[in-house]
Amino acid sequence: MAPLLEIKDLHAEIAGGRKIINGMNLTINPGEVHAIMGPNGAGKSTLSYVLSGKPGYEITGGEVLFRGVNLLELSPDERAAQGMFLCFQYPLEIPGVSNMAFLHTAVNSQRKKRGEVELTSPELVRKVRELGKTLGIDADMLKRPVNVGFSGGEKKRNETLQMMLLEPYLCVLDEADSGLDIDALKVVSNGVNALRSPERSMLVITHYQRLLDYIVPDVVHVFSAGRIVHSGGKELALELEATGYAQYQNEAA
Amino acid sequence: MAATVRPMKTGAELALAEIFSAARPALPGGPDIAAQRAAAFDTFADAGLPHRRVETWKYTDLRALMRDAKPLAPLPDADAKAQAATAGALLGGLGFRRLFLVNGTFVPELSDLTDLESGLSISSMADALAAPAGLPATYLGRTVSSSDAVLALNTALMGDGVVVHVAAGAVVARPIEMVFVTTGETAVATFTRSLVVLEEGASATFLETHEGPAGVAYQVNTALEMVVGAGASVERIKITTEGAEAVHLATMLARVETGARFANTFFTSGGSVVRNQLLVHLAGEGINAHMGGVSLLAGKQHADTMLSLDHAAPSCESRESFRAVLDGTAQDIFQGKIAVRQAAQKTDARMLSRALLLSETAESCNKPELEIFADDVQCGHGCTTGTLDQQIKFYLMARGIPAKEAEALLIQAFVGEVLDAVGPEGVRTALSEATRAWLLGRE
């Protein structure tokens, strides 16, 4: 079975010089859920941005293959059409663009790029409403401008809705639990778990073990100083919760 | 006494003087109108073409931008009429009552003058000027006072236009669209003047579109005077998509009476030099006035919106909202003046102009002015100039939306802040689509 994502000796820095990713290696097979845990400032969010193609980061070495394609050569929208989805830690507000129009444009842009038939408005509305129901997203939230005036929980549910609608191959969840209360965390986790399938993989980036009670990983990695310094099974998350990151930070140094 | 600046006459000014003296005998109107024309030309001749030292023209040096004066357009021939018949595509299919003005002349045979609603009458300005006691005799030049040189030039040389009267209480549901078209390969000048009078409690919607050939440096000077009677309701939308080399100078004067509703929106995407002057006099209490504008400019385009709003009576509410999207080395100017007179207590006026720069060489100038002589009022103004939010653009792209499409979505939303206030849904959609087409058609 070909891996879904292969990160090989990746080096990246912020435009201007500070090195953030420092010789990272990671292989994710289809269907696997990987968790990346690490202290603040380890470069976890940068990793998510480098994978999704955010401007402002410079790749100084290594390669990333996604579904056999050199990911680093693609623009963010091309990566999305290939099946990469970044669930933002802080989803942005887009005044003046209705949620439904945004979803419609996103879905059809991706379908168009893949040479698939675009969805008609009624088809999309039906699909969005069905998915919205499972996440507690009502018609009003779909009419409103994207994320404008949404609570932290509503924004994350909205991210989950986009993920469910776009059906990516790889979901990168960047601190998906930040700003969530327990109820919202359950709704979002249920949405993510509903997407688990033999073809779809997840990369869950988090500080805390708590999220991994809900989204149970196959593999847990410790990320420190820009690379993976230790890997283990789901029990590693519990161990980290008890001992902290200090020992691995030393290991990295 | 300050010395008056009497600059040397420019070529364009001298040519305009010749054009006026040659055209005078044939221009429509009786002795009173002829006297009005002569006085107006004197006003123009004294001031000359506006330049930087004229405060309201500070950013649009017409003396430099209008090097010559084009000859007056001849009456439209069959060719011109045939070309004009296909104009106005932007609002095509919306079923509006269309009135065609081709090269400055009202063309009844292209216009829809059938089944006029009860209380609605329409005539050509040339005919109305010639009539001894028509509406122009009562209102022309008497709606809002102004000594603007470009308006004076329009008064001196006005050839034709449209005169619309809506009787008291009449509700004209079907919007009236004035299609102004310039045709031909020779650069000409047109001077059109229109007059719209809505009596007490009347209601109507007006659209104006202005277009012409891309490669011809024609000149348009157009003016509209409007009287909005007590309790009347009017919306006017002016769409300027002139050819790339055209100079388009437009003035609107509106006098609004007690309890009326007045709305005016500009949409400008064409023309080399475009000036929209809007002078509004709120004469009675309890008026609701809404003024908006969108400019989409690229290349070397220069557009200047000059708003002068006079709150002369108490308890009126006004909103002024203008947006500009600028690419290339385009320049957009917004000068918005709100005067609140001493009698105009409880005025509520809010003005906001925002510009979005798509290139590093585009330029936006904002000059808000508030002159407040009453003490119990709410007045505010704001202006911003910025670029597209790159974080939001990345968010859209991360969902699969290509860069250009993402920009288009964001800019449509930016412009939507003004267009959402446009009444007729078909017009709103057409302008939003025109914005999108403009964005995607950019280089």
C-alpha cells in the first residue's frame, strides 16, 4: 500500500530566516490517525502551514509527497483539490461572503480542478443542510457571512462542516480543541470520527492529551525543535500528560 | 481684497468660447433660456476650466486633463441610431422603460414611450426648453445653487436630455432607464441636461447608463436636476462605463423636500477621466437620504466623486457610503462635504469611504469635510485605504478556491457593502456580476 503522505528530511524557515522545521520525517498511510504533540513553539502550527502552502515560509530542504505528488510545488488551492484539508486553529472571519456561497465556491472549485461535474445550487444546499444538522449548524449560520460573529465553538463546527463537505484524503487538525468547551469538543470530535475511513487519514496537532480521548490516534509523535523526536502508540499521549515534554526536549537538543 | 487669479486662456477654453458663439443661435430655448445660457457661459469664462487651486477640484486638474475641446456632436444619423440600439447591455432584459440619448440627442423612435403609467410624463429637454411655460422654465438652474464651472458650461451648451414629471401621489413601479450612448469614430462633445420632478408623495426609480467607443477621446458633460417633493420617494443609479479614452463630467443637483426618501448610487468602471458631482439640498424635515458609490479603476483611469450634502432642515438622516477598487496607476478621489446648518438640529449623518488598492502604484485620495453649525446632531465620517487581507485570501485558497477567484469573492464582498443598498434586485445582481467580470478580466 502506497503511503498517503511522506515527509522526508523537511527543513523550513520563516521568510527572513528563523529555522522552524528541522529535518522532519513522517509517513502516514491511508486510514491512519497520527497525533503530533509538543510544547509551545516547537513548530507544530508551522508544520500545518507548510503542508497547506501558506505564503511566508521557505522550504530549505527535503520533500513532501502527497498521494504520490510533490506537494511543495502546488499552490494552496491545488493542494486542497488534491485532498489536503487544514482545520484552522483560528478560523478567519470573512465579512460580506455568505457561508453558503463560500461552501459552494469551494466545493465547485475543487470539483472543477479535478475534472468532476460541479454541484448545482439545490444539490449543494441539500447536502450542506444534512451535514449541518449533525453539527448543530442551522440555516441562519449558513446565511451569515463566514464566521462573522460566530463563537469559538461555532467556528470550529463550521470548520468541521467544511471538512465533511469537501471529503479530503488528509485532515490536518491544528489545535482543533482550542477555544472549545466539552460539549463543542464532542460535537467536533464526532464529526471528525464520522469521517474516519480506510482511505482517509488524519494528522491531529495538539498540546493536550484531552482531544485524543475523543479522536483516538493510531500513532503519537512527540514534536520538538522542528522534528519528531519520539513516536509511540496511543498510550504515549497519556505518558506525556504525566511526565511532560521536558525529557524529549533534552533529547532534541 | 485677494487678487483674483486670471490665468491665460487654454486652448480648450478658447475653443469652447468659439463653440458657444457658433452654436448659440441654434441651441434650443426662448429668450429667457438664451439669457440663462449667456450668464452661465460668463460664469465659465470667468473661472475657466477647473484646476488645482479650485478647492472642489483640488485633485482633478481639468485644465491639464482636458487639453482640447471636441466639436459638438451632430444629430445622430441612421448609423448612430443602429449602433445605439444595442447599447445598455448591462441592464438588458430587466424590462425597464428605456429612453435613448444618442450623441446627446433624445431619440424617441428607440425609446419606450408606450403605456405611460398614470401621472408619468416624459419629453425631450430640447422640446421642453422650446415650450414657453414648461418645467425647465420653473426649475432649471433653480434646484440647488452652484457656481461650478463645469455645470455652467453644461447650462450654456445643453442641447437635449430628458424631462420627466411624476404627478402627486403617482407610483411608477417600472424603473426608467436613460441610456446615454456616444457613437462614431470621431471624437465629439455632448452636453445633455435632464430634469426630473416628483411631486408630493410620488415615487419612481431611475437608472442612467453612459457608454461609448473605446478608442475615441470623446467628451461628455451631463447634468441632472431633480426635485423630490414632500413625502416622495426616489432612487437613482448612475452607471458609467464610458470608453477608455473618454472624459465624462457629470453633475447631479437634487432638492429634497419634507419627509421624502432619496437614494443615489454611482457605479463607475469606464472612462479615462470621470467626475461625478452630487449636490443635494435637504430642504425639509424628516428626510431619509442615502448616497453610495463604487469605482472600479485600472490602468491610468482617474475618477473623482464630489459630494456636497446640505442638511438645511431638522431631523434628517443621511448615509454616505463609497468604495473604490484600484489597480494599475489608477487614481480615485472622494471629496465628501456635509454641511449641517444651524436649523438642522437632530441631524444624523454618517459618511464612510473606503479604498482597496490592488497595486502598489494605485492612489486613493479622501477628503471628508463636516461643517456643523447645529449643536444637537450626530455626524461622523471615516475613510480607510488598504490592501486585500492575505490571511483571508489564504483561508479561501486552503479550501480549494484559486487565487483570482478568492480575490474576486473578497472584492465583491467589499463592493457589496454599497451595492446591497441598491433597490432593484436585477440591478444589484447585474452590478455584482459586472464587478466580478471586471475583476476576472484584469491583467
